[in-house]
Amino acid sequence: MIIVMQPGAGEEHVRRVIERLEANGYGYHLSRGVERTLIGAIGSQEHKERVAEQIERLPMVERVVPILRPYKLVSREHELVPLVVKIGDAVFGREKLGIIAGPCSVESEEQIIEAARAVKAAGAHCLRGGAFKPRTSPYSFQGLGPEGLELLLAARQATGLPIVTEVMDPRQIELMVDKKVDALQIGTRNMHNFDLLKEVGACGLPVVLKRGWAATVQEWLRAAEYVATAGNLDIILCERGIRTFETETRFTLDLAGLAAAKLETHLPIIVDPSHATGTHKLVPQMSLAAIAAGADGLMIEVHPHPDRALSDGPQSLTPKRFSALMDEVRKLAAVMNKEL
Amino acid sequence: MIIVMQPGAGEEHVRRVIERLEANGYGYHLSRGVERTLIGAIGSQEHKERVAEQIERLPMVERVVPILRPYKLVSREHELVPLVVKIGDAVFGREKLGIIAGPCSVESEEQIIEAARAVKAAGAHCLRGGAFKPRTSPYSFQGLGPEGLELLLAARQATGLPIVTEVMDPRQIELMVDKKVDALQIGTRNMHNFDLLKEVGACGLPVVLKRGWAATVQEWLRAAEYVATAGNLDIILCERGIRTFETETRFTLDLAGLAAAKLETHLPIIVDPSHATGTHKLVPQMSLAAIAAGADGLMIEVHPHPDRALSDGPQSLTPKRFSALMDEVRKLAAVMNKEL
Amino acid sequence: MIIVMQPGAGEEHVRRVIERLEANGYGYHLSRGVERTLIGAIGSQEHKERVAEQIERLPMVERVVPILRPYKLVSREHELVPLVVKIGDAVFGREKLGIIAGPCSVESEEQIIEAARAVKAAGAHCLRGGAFKPRTSPYSFQGLGPEGLELLLAARQATGLPIVTEVMDPRQIELMVDKKVDALQIGTRNMHNFDLLKEVGACGLPVVLKRGWAATVQEWLRAAEYVATAGNLDIILCERGIRTFETETRFTLDLAGLAAAKLETHLPIIVDPSHATGTHKLVPQMSLAAIAAGADGLMIEVHPHPDRALSDGPQSLTPKRFSALMDEVRKLAAVMNKEL
Amino acid sequence: MIIVMQPGAGEEHVRRVIERLEANGYGYHLSRGVERTLIGAIGSQEHKERVAEQIERLPMVERVVPILRPYKLVSREHELVPLVVKIGDAVFGREKLGIIAGPCSVESEEQIIEAARAVKAAGAHCLRGGAFKPRTSPYSFQGLGPEGLELLLAARQATGLPIVTEVMDPRQIELMVDKKVDALQIGTRNMHNFDLLKEVGACGLPVVLKRGWAATVQEWLRAAEYVATAGNLDIILCERGIRTFETETRFTLDLAGLAAAKLETHLPIIVDPSHATGTHKLVPQMSLAAIAAGADGLMIEVHPHPDRALSDGPQSLTPKRFSALMDEVRKLAAVMNKEL
């Protein structure tokens, strides 16, 4: 980090900064310019953020500029080669695109099995479906809970598709592990739920980590670092739209954020165009754009009867439209030197 | 809700909408204009959001316009008189301002007791202090946990101040209830953690519910509705800044959002200027602005030695500056016909 | 529009709304629900926004919900078939992709001619280059002015490429028309400069209208409506990123906004990935994503020597990288059934 | 500025950076850490932004960190004492609060004179009123133009209040100067209209410079620097709300942005709560909050008959409500040691 002193800072003020650095095992490097004195901290990486905050609070310190990124294990500096993550037999990363599809919520055995068969027939590699649902209103459908999970397992049984489902509460993890769910999803509202991140990271299952809708790329990678420090690098990041002033779409899909994140991390990143846009009318265009932008796969909401869905109908594709989209994705993948 | 049909929608399309309304117990009201046909839904409020989503997905429906607000118990329509909420002896609402102050994290017995004594001497009504801490980086100080809670209890013992502390995980609630914590705080990152909202709502303790940093006022009130439907209306809302493009401050304090929320809800609302701005240099101005905007109180970070704090030092006031601020708040309160 | 009355609104309040509607030539339609009375305005479209504002201000009116979109000429309802716009021989719209490339600023004869030759060789259809430059700081390079325009004309002469250049001030239009510039660009900072929009619309030249970086899709289309009402429908919209909380990229490229706008308007829409991302490292990915999302073309910054550019070097491609990108765009276009 | 090299940068890469610095008259200071090499630029401030951009584009450069703020004349470093700006006899700055009030648009002689008398009676110091109006839709009322200006002059004649009016186009400045308008307003949509800033700065009249609704505090101060470099420091900044995801209010009033700007600049800053909130229901609360936050005055929309206004009725106060608000402002001012 570099400490920028205010104009007018005296010897005494500089000395206090240096003392604080030395007390924390840092060396330093002093540079006196005409308008500002700069102090570069050298060496120790211990308690970096705390030391930075403390120094920022010393008198006549203008600001503290961090130099290094606040994550390590998930960084390309740590591991240059892109990582490949598997969910069951599905492969995400490098030249392979993985497609996860299915309804927002598990609603009934008939619904989830019909959905699973349809997305499998169209070429999807994993089935998604929510048993435990986060809903903005307490008056909305809250999911079937453990029963929904059983139905999801039945759909896996019926189709062979590995299943991905959201975990909202650390107490649900044990059940998920017992039932051998193929991957856990951490939803956008829980990206900052650090207890959950750590326990999911420790449970051993692959993780789909959605970006918080108000999280910067840096914060998203730090959330992944939480999972990674718990011992698990089988992390698939998922861009799903950020909140902006634009109301024409539910969120603003940040494909440049995806491309920027891929410059920083070796983890695979997929895109959820359904939640990002909030309308089935924009899902095909955004699916193709995501692949062209370099995404390692897609997560798409598909419902056998969107106009009778208990949640997220407006953004769900019909099986027929999903199948047509998969054909377009395949053609595009070929041009991008990727395989489905 | 009102359903707006696309231009060119035919009888058949209108009929499908009406069928869906009737199947869900709604009446309807048809209005054919030159450019659009409108269908007003009448009566039933059951499954309102689900029915709206399903109809939005029918062919030739342009959009569905909701008419009623998606919350009830916390609404001024439900209860015209502003609610008063107590934390221990501290009173929030109507003519009373409540002041919560203390460090970000509990760091040691000496620190928390020194802080508690200082804020009490300056006139604060409650002590804040985090035992379980949500930190963006896994490499930052994560709080002392249960031991931190014990130290907080010791500070209450020493000063008589009621204590407010954050709960991040439903499994921590039982301990908090056992220890007779005076109020639970739900942090900005957990405003959308619906399981937590429900369990906190059911536990019987007063709740300080912070606004999610990317939550609209409507979503914030819906989160309060989650707590309220679990049986608890002892809710103090807390505005703490929203995320915007501006980087000069850590977040953007939304005082107009506070004033707008007060037109909608009978719950008291306080303001946290420390997290909103991220710097002690702006806390006094924003504290006064909050009171002038109609806030029912403040939550302010105060640390006996901000430049040695383990977290949030840059935004913490010294006891001396806090005491001076309290004098200014008192003068302002008098003009606003409020009492501290 | 639909007027939603507050609960408790009486006959008198409803009567005042109806009087105001009738005085402005509207009919009305009254619907009394249990919780709200609704009044639908019928007929006249005169002074719609003003009447809506006035009614919103009447006592016991909760809000006024607009039903129709606030633009006409640029709407798909007005003209179902996508429009094709030409700049010189370059074609934008339907199955044709148009590529505009060149440096941010015209710096010298050598620079602009070298750039023009390079982008032509790579397959671009138009040359961009700024003579009059809007710069955030008064201490930055402000463009060569009229001399820059002459150099741009020389580059057109040398290569045959039609030229697109930004107009910042209505007083520059006459010169542009005199010099037979092929298309005028209205920059992101001027999308709300309504005098400029009207005068550019009246001058007869094709227009590239960039989206304001804080403009909604609706406002962008209204800005196009300003140009169109002045008599000119030769408008190419250009998405160039919006301002959000994310700082990893300079702006957030809103490709879903582009796709949403294409559902609303018959005008062609291109994408500027250079300004959207602020870095050459993300331009290729975002160029491809834009085409996959349905863009009708691209506007890309190319500089013969980006590390010596007087402006926007960090986001400029070298001719070599641009040429490689054009090869990728061509392959992608084939899959999208588009021609370059 | 400080140049941060990528890990793995070699001698050759460092040398290229140093060459570029030296070629532009900078010295340098080299610091080799374990993970990054840093190069501090020393001395010259010439072409700072251009040089920074060029260096950012050199190979193996990770990023360039600016150290100094990009404005000078408007900075507190340049002038420690807060500036006082006068519009006619009205004084803005230090212990004096200035109040500007009046309708959005000049609509008729009767309307503007009635408004002027009312705001004067309530204690306002200046009259606002738009003759040239920027309107988002081409179908909205566009202002009376030069005739509106004449009516404004008549209102000044009738009341003695100095007048403030918006200039949207450099060609309107001459007329404004001829007519001896007391101050020019640069609206939020024109904060980035640099030609206008320069010409307004050169005309000699005091300027009210509104913050762009998507401008950072830094960009706002740079816009003021444009005016200042043209020779005029009689600048009153005006915060009027920024665009965020929140839709409960039209914009998000950024009072912390105001307080942060006051730490940076010696210019007075006022607040426009009318445009910020978009509703008269929130104007009083936000007016008081602004004063408590340290604003040097207010700009408030007042219309004798808001429900018949041709523009901005919903956010306009009646004279009666404005008068009551002025009483509250006076009481608050006394507490803040300010005079009206």
C-alpha cells in the first residue's frame, strides 16, 4: 500500500505512520514530492486491511492506496491455467461449455420430471430447481422445502442429469450432502453471507456462486476466496445482473464484468440471463451474447408451462424455445472454438 | 392490478386473461381504449404476485401494473399512528430520538467498557458492538464470537446501557435470547436473508433492520413485513446508505429515501451515518441532516482509539467528537420539537 | 393514463380529477374497488404529460400511471419493419452490419490518414475521428477544431471512407453541412441537449445518437424522437455503456438495454465497446457479444500508436488487433445471418 | 502519479515507462517490492492526464494511480477561506444562507409576478424561473423563450428580486448579458457541455452550476474548474440529486456528496430539493436536511397554483407552504449559526 500525506504534513505526522508500519512488521520507502509526501509500505502482508484502516485514521493522512488485489487463491496470479470444474459429468471451463437449465422452483413431481426430460432432450447438462426459495415478499410462494429436494432427486433418477439447487441457510447443507446433491448454488442475496460461504466451502460439493446484484467484481472474487479458503476450489462463478437505474430490464446484465473477471481469476464463469433480464423475450439474445463474451456456460430458467409457474414465469422459456436456443448456442460455440 | 394488452390483442387474448383472473377468485373490469385494452382485476388479494406473473406471461399482454403496495402490517394504511419502539429504556419514535453508539467490533473488555462509559457520558441511550462480524474479505478480523457477546454483557452490567448486536446466522439467535440481549440488529447484507428475518421476528426481541445497500425502499419495507408477519412489530428501520456510482463516500446516504419511507410506514427509522459515509469527517454533518430530515434516532460508531481499531477505524468518532456532536444534536432536536 | 386515488378519497376529490380531464378534452372511465378508486383517462393525447403532472398534484391522488410510451415516430408501433440507415455507402440495419472505426481525436494528417488506411484495409465501412472534443477536464487536449475537420476530409479523400464526427454545439452544424460530413455524432454528454438534437435533426445529415450514460432506454428513445420530429429518421442509435457502481470497467455496457430497445424501436442500434469498457483488453469480447446480442454494427476506437495517442489510448486497438477482431466478427456474422 | 507494474515486468518494461516520463519532463522514483515494481512520477504537471493514459497503455503496466486532484482554482488547497458569492444583493457562503425560489417555467406575466411577490414576502432572496427549458420529451412545454425572459425582468422590476435563469445554448448568453440577468444557471443536463461552461465563465455573470445527475463530485468540481479557468470564480454549486436504482424519489439527493464537496472546494454549495425528490411532499424535510448538512442555501420550486403548472407541478410548493418552510429554515439557521 501507498500512504499519501496531506499537504502540510510534518515530520511528526510522517513518523507516526512509519511507527505504525514498523509495529506491524512492514518496511517503508519515503518519497517527498513538491505537493505530497508518499510512504510506500514494503514487505509484510499481515493484517493488511486493518493496518490500512488504522493508518488512514492518523492525522494528516490523505488516503491509503492499496496496490495488491484482496484475493489470492482464486487469482490468475496464483494459478495461470483456467480451472475446469465438473458437476457430475458436466464440464465447465476451457473449451467446454456447460448448460444448466430447469424451473425456478420445484412445484410438483410431474412438473420437475417434465422439465428435466425437456431440458435433457434439448442438450442441457444439469438440472436446476429450487426447493428452498428466497422471495422478496413474505406473501409469495416459499418453495416446497425438503419435499422439493426429494422431487429433484426423483428427476435426477429419471433422467440421469446432475442437479444444482440453492442453499440459503447453513442448516440445509447437511441434508444436501446426505442426499448427494451434485452442486450447491449460493444465490445473489447470499453472496455476502460469509458464514454460509465458509460452510458451503467446507462441505466438499461443487459450488455455483452467483454475483450479488450490488457486488463489484472485486467483492465477488473475494466471496469466492471465502469458499476457497475453506478448502474448496470447485467454484463456478455466475453473473446474473447488477442493479442500476435502468428499469427496462429487471437487472443489468454485466457481460463486461464477466470478461473483466475472467482476466482476474482462473475460475470458470457462467451467465444467468433469466434473472438478469426478467423476461423470456431477452433470454435468447443474452444467452448468445454471454457465450460470445467468453462465458463458460449458461444457467437458464425453463418451465414446461411458464404461464402456470408458481414463480418466475415471465422469465422462463418454454421447452420448445429452449431447444431452439440450444441449436443457436451450438452454432455459436463452434465459431468460438468451444464444445457443448 | 391492471392488465395492459398489446395493440392488436384480440378477443381470444382478453378471454385468456379473464379466465386466469376468475380461476383465482378475482372479478374484472374491462376498458377498451383506442390504442390499448385495459383489464382491471377486482377483489381477491390471494396469490397476487403469482397471478400477476402468470398473466404477464400470457400472449399479447403488454404489462401488469400493480396498484396496491406489497406490504400491509408495516404500512401507514394499516396503522396511522407512528409506532414507538423501546430497547430497554431507550425510546424510538414520535417525539423521542434514540441514540445508539459504540464500536464496530467488540475487541476487548477494556475497549468495550471504555467505549460504553464514554457514549453513556455523552448521552447515548444504547450501546452497539459486534461480536459476530460480516467482513468482505476472509483475511479481515471476523469478530470475537460468543466471547465478544460476553464482553458486551459486561459493558451493559458496568453502565446500564441496553445493548444492540448483529445476528448473522439463525443459529446465533438462541444464544442472544438466552443472554437477554436488548435488541438484535439485522445487517445490510442480511436484509434479504428471509430465513433469518422470520426467525428473528419470532424470537420476541426488538429488531434494528438495516436497509440493504441495494434495496429499494419498497423492498426494505417488505423485509420489515417478513419480521412483522412472524409476530413482531418492534422493528426499528435503519437507513445506512445505498450503493451508487459515487465513490467520494463509501455509500450514498439516502435521506430522501428515509423521508419517503416515513410517508409509507408507521415504524420508526434511524440513520447510521458512519457506514453510509465511511469517514468520520462526514459523520457529524450527516447526523444533523438525518435528524433534520425526520429520523427517529442515530446509530453512530464511536471507538476510544479509532487509529487502533480492529475494524472501521476510519469512520469511527472519538468519544470527544461524539460528545460534541451530541451537544449539536440536542440543540437541533429542540428546534425539531424532539427530545433526546 | 390511469389515476389511482388514495384510500379515503371522496366524491369531491374524484370530481376534481374528472373536471381536469374533461377540461383537457379527455373522457374518463371510473372504477371503484374496495381499497382504491381508479379513473382511466380516455381519448385525447394532447398535453398528456402536463395533464398527468397537474392531476398528480390534486388532493387525494396517489399516483398517475402512464399507459402509452412517450414516443411515436421511432416506435415499432409506428413502423413495424426495421429501418435501414446509410452513411455514404455503409449500410446499418436488417441483415447488414456497419463498422465505424478510427481514433478518438484527429491529431495530425499523418495519424488520421494512417488510421483511415488501416481500418479500411481491415474492412471498416466508416471512419470516425473527433475534431471538437468534450473532455472532462479543462486541462486535457480539446481537439483540433476546424483544422481537425479538414484533416478528416483529407482522410476521406485518401481512402473513400465516409466520415462520422461529433458535433457539440449547434454553431458547428453549418460547417459540417458545408463540408459534406457523412454523418454527425451526438455524444453521450449531449443526448439531453435538446436544442442540439433539434438542429441536428433539421440539418438533413444522418445521425449517430449515443445513449446518455445515465439515460434510461426510454429517455434515449425520446431523444431520438426529438431528432425525428425535426424531420429526420436517418438515426443510428449507439449504446456506449451506462454509469453504475462497478468500477472495474469505465462504464457498464448494457447489451440487454440494446436488446430491449430493439423490441421498442425500428431504428438500427450499434455498440461502442471502447468507451463502454475503457480498456482495449475488453473491446474484442464486447464487440462479439454486441453482435451476438443483435447489434446492427460497431463503433470502435483504433489508433495507429495507442501509446502515443493524445486521448483514449488505453481503450484504442492497434490496427493489427482490430484486423484480427474483424476476422472474428465476420465469422460470427455468418452464424447470425448477417453480412458485413 | 504512481505507475504499478504487473508481476513479471522486466527491465525493458520499466525502462519504457521511465523514457515516457522523462520525455514529458517528469522525474521518477523507482521502488521494487516483492510482488510489484512501483514507479513514482515526480515534478512536471504538464499534460498529466495524457501522459497517464499513454503510460497505462505500455506493456506490463498494471495501472496508473493519480495522486493529485484534477482541479486547482476551485480547490481548498488553492484557497483555504470559503468564498462568498453574491447574486444582486443576495449573499451565499460562510455564515449567510441564500434562498432562490420561483416556478420551474415562466408561464405568463401574471404567474411570474404573483410567484415573485409570494417568494419575496416569504423571505426568498432571488427569483428563479425558466425561459428556455430542457424537456425530456419533444411533446412537452418547451418554455416561452425570449418572451419568458422579458416577463422575468418584469418580475424583477416589480419586486426588486435578482433573477436566476437557465442558459442551455451559448447563443443565449449574449441576450442574458444584455438584459442584465443577475445570474445564469447551468442545468444538470449541461454540466458536461464544456463549450457552454467556458462561454458562461467568460461572460462575467455569477453562475449557479448544477451537478450532473450522473456526475461524481470530482467531475462536478472539474466542471466548475472549466468555468473558473475562463476567468470567473463567482460560482455557486448546486446539488440536485443523482440517478440511482431507487425509484421512490425521482433522483437521490446526495447530501453526503455536498458535505464531501465542501471539504474539497472553497465555493458555496446550495441544494435543490425540488428536482431531487420530484414531489412537494419531501421538499420541506430535504430543505431542512440540506441546511443541517452545511448547505449555503436552497433553490426551491414555488408556483402560485401547482395543480395548473405547465411543468413540475408535482414538486412545486404553494406560496403558503413555502412561507411555512421559510419559518422552519430560519429557526434551523439560528441553531447552525447561519443567517438568512
